[in-house]
Amino acid sequence: MSLLDGTIATLKRHAPFDRMQQDDLAFLASHLAVTYYPAGTRILDPTSGNPSHMHIIKQGAVTIGRHDERRSDVVLHAGECFPMGALLARRPVSASYEASHDTFCFLLGEADFRALMERSAVFNKFCTRRIALFLEQALSALKSDATLSTDPRQPLDRRLAQVVSGKPVTCPRGTTLRAALARMHDDGIGSILVTNDDGSLAGIFTLKDLLARVALADNDLEQPIDTVMTPDPISLPGDAFAYEAALEMSEHNIHHVVVKDGETIAGLVSERDLFALQRIGLRQVGAAISQATTIEALVPLSHEIRDTTQELIAQGVEFENLARIVASLHDRLTRRVIEISLAVDGVSPRTFCWLSLGSEGRRERTLASDQDNAIVFPDGTDPKAMRELLLPAADRINHGLDAVGFPLCTGFIMGSNPRWCLSESEWREEFSRWIAGGDPKAILQANIFFDFRPLHGEFTPARRLREWLVASVPGNSRFLRLMAENALANRPPLGLVRDFELSDDPRHPQTIDLKMRGAMIFTDAARIYALAQGVEATNTAERIREVTERGGLPKQDSEAWLRAVHVLQLFRLRHQHALIARGEPPDNHLRPDRLNEIDRRLLKECLRAARTLQQRIALDYDL
């Protein structure tokens, strides 16, 4: 084997070089030099000027930053590259790079680095969007493992314009039922769109309408189709995602969604187009939830939702889209538990609002999430009397949710706790104490309450409470700084010697808590910036996007942070499903040594992104 071939073989052990074209690898290998750094050598620091080379670690390890009482260094190992950001921006590095062991590095000159970016799309993407590249590789492997490469099912993160096939069958207003049915029979279809004189959408007629409005009603087949069609059917634009159509079908118990290009009819998507997911589709799950009359009847449906989640993960659906689908079904399940429970106790939902808190409030629940909820009721009534009315029903609701798979909160943050069943003015007093009190521990414990979302009942007091909250917090710099200090106390588990800092808890040895030391870093940061900017959204991604749109965060960094938190959440769901498949209770404690190389690199990149987000917080709040 030649020296060039040996260098290429060494490079191909690591991403992104394992996916680059052979001629691009040959170009890279032929332009590399090798240098040696004894342990303790300072390779680069902010005083070194603009870097002249990209380094690829061949052997050894390099630490980034400094080790002091507040910050842990990041460690780079064989196959990792630096300093990418400084090279791209033509600026000095912002931290020090030091050989922690005797280290050999490949060096690529700046001009050759830029030439390689020009010729290799894979290398370019690695330099500019590393997390996206690793995720693409990880999801590709996941799909391959699940043998989905030849699966005819439609991924739910495709655009509707990609799902529709062929022009929709239409007929104008005034067409007789007989003529419309003949057209449906000839074309072998179960639905037909009805148009106005200008070609715009007027309605839809389906086999369901035929049964309910024609056959059972004994209607004349010579009457106009206008009289029995469903007017103004639900429609979505062609750039909407397939999962959005899925949610519409589930929410409204329908089988079809019209696809539009502006006001022009572009196509029709049916449930059959979207779902061959399993023996039950999302619409059927939603319909079954609505029809359930007992808590016991809801239990198997919660299992169906869990199985659907696994199917979507296997299809490679991105976490944000997956989370919206699952959150919609979980919301429907929760509302049905509330409705059944209130009927037993004879309590009207118009007397209060049920609030979802924490991950429920953010629409980010996983399979290891317990329930966090509360109650707000309007002012103008006796709070003590209202609690006497509502608490028994709330207790029934909490236990009903536990029965369908949402465990009782061990901290008793639930609507059945008198502490969290309050009037609107009492909630304002509670939030005011947290905001003005200055107790870091109390603020830390109160975090999940700032994520409240009205779920069922009378929404007005909850909406007024949110409006008051977003107007009250932005000017309170002391409160926001305390929240920032709390957030920075939870550092990402990046190791000094190894890739990761692992738990020594005997209950979960050699693991990383993906919730507490991963995803929570992003949710805490998003909460701080949203409150500071007066953003009403509670979902982490929505908060980051809206803050970014208002100029509160840099766009390029925000995109990387969003990608990172979604990857971490996907890691959580995959880990939890694997535990359930083995008959074990789901948790958030992942062993990195059980990941493949791509997933380990991806996890490390996500935690590095968490570290840059915390650096941003420290800069913005002078910490």
C-alpha cells in the first residue's frame, strides 16, 4: 500500500471523510502534511492570529479552552478537525488549543482547505453544518436498519406537493348526483371535488356522503351535487408537510385534505396516501379516543400512540414534526380523560382551565415524562369554594392520566394539589413572588410553570395570565439574570480525558442524562430569551425562532441550536423505545459506549452546541 493509499484509509475511518468521493479524498491526502505536538504544547490561542491550517488529529488528543472552576475543557480525539469556525471566518481562534497527550496531526493549508470546500459538497456541509451532516448519516443508518429503503409508505415530513399524484377529479356545481357518481365509478375513485364557475373549490363529495346523505336519506339522483356535498373542505398549501394533513385528518375525523396552490386546486390527499403505518392510522386513533367512554377504553390507545411514535422514528421523521404529531394525540387523549372524569363528578369545564406544564406545556413530552399540570379559574368566585368543587375532579383526572400512561408527578405538581389550583389573581401573586423574590432555588423549581399552556376548559383566564406575564418579565433584569445563573449551573457533560463526562450514580453508571444535561440546557435557554423578549410561545423551537426573528439571537447559531436540541430529543425517544422493547421502564440515561461512531460524534456535536449556547447566555448576562 502506498503512503497516499494509507493516508486515505486512515481518513476514511472517520466522518466526513468516509462519505467523500475518492478523487476528493485523493486531493486531500496529497495536500496533507504531518506534524507532532508533545503533550502540553499550545497549538493555537487567540493571540496566534488567523489560523493558516486545518488540523486533523491523527493520533492523540487536543483540549479546547481552559480548565478553571467554572468551565470544563472540550477534548478532541482522533479524526476530529479544528479550528473550523476560525478558518471559515478568517479570524483568530476564540479559545486555546493544547495537546493533552503526545499528538500527531495532519495539516491542510488554508488555500487547499478552501479548494476542498469548493470541490466536495460533503466536506463543505461538514464545515458549515456539521450537526446536520451527522444527523443525515445517523438517520440513513436508522432507515437501513429498519429495512425501510424499499418501504412504500410515505414519510410524514414530505411536502404535500410531493405526495399528490395526478390531477384531482372535479365536477362543476349543478352536476347531477347520477353524473358525478358515474364519473367516480369510471375513474375508480372514492371522492370528487366540486368547483365554482371560476374553478375555485366549492366542496367535496365522498362515499361517506353517498351513504349518509343520499342512500339513507333516499335522495333523488337527479338533484345537484351541491345539495349533498361537504362545503368548504379543509385544505392546505402544497408546501405544507404531510404530517400537517395527518393532524387535520385526526383532529377533524376526515379522510381527505385538499391541496392548493394559492387558490388553485392542486390535488387531493387521502388517508390511504399517507398511512399504511400500522393496523391503525392516526385518524382512527383520534376517532377511537373521541368515542371512548371509559378510562379503561383509552389504555390500549395510549399504546397505539407509542407504537406510532416508533414507526415515525423508523421512517426518519424529524423530531419537531414527530413531536407535533405525538403532542396532538397526547392532547386529545388528555382532554378525553378530563371529559370522562368531569362527567363523573358533574363539573362543568367552563368553570376552570386545565393547564399543561413542563414538557406537556412545551409539546415536547417523551415516553419517560410524568404529568405536570395545574388549574386556573376566573376571579369573581370564592377561591376556597372553587377548590372544594374542583379538587376531587382534578384528583380523578390525575389518576386517570396515570392509568393511560402519564405517571403521577413525584413532586406533586398536579391540578389535584391545592397549591396549584388557583384563581387568576392568585396565580399572578405566585408568579410575582417568583419574579421579585430573588431566590435562585425557588426560581429553579418554578421553571416549568413558565411553560404553562391551556389545554381544556375556559381558556380566557389562562390567556390573560400569559399576557400579563409576558408584559411583566422583560423589564426585570435581576430575575432574568438569576434564571441565567441557574441555567449555567447545568453544564453539558463533555469530558476532559474521554469524549463524555459520565455519571457515577450507582443506579445509572457510565451514562449521560439526556434530559437534565442535554435537552434541558436548550429548553432553559429558550425560556430565558423568550421571557426577556416577551414571546408568548412555550415550545422550545418556536421560542428560539421568534427570539431570532426579533433580533435577540444570531440566525446561523439558532439553526445549529435547533438542530442540536431536536437530535437530543430524538436520541431520548430512540433510547426509551429500545428500553420498552426489552421490557424495561423508559428513562433518559444513555450509555454512550453503546452508540456507533456516527451517533457518538453526533451526540458530541450536540453537546458542543449546548456549550456555545451557554457561552451566549454568559455573554448576554455578563456571567
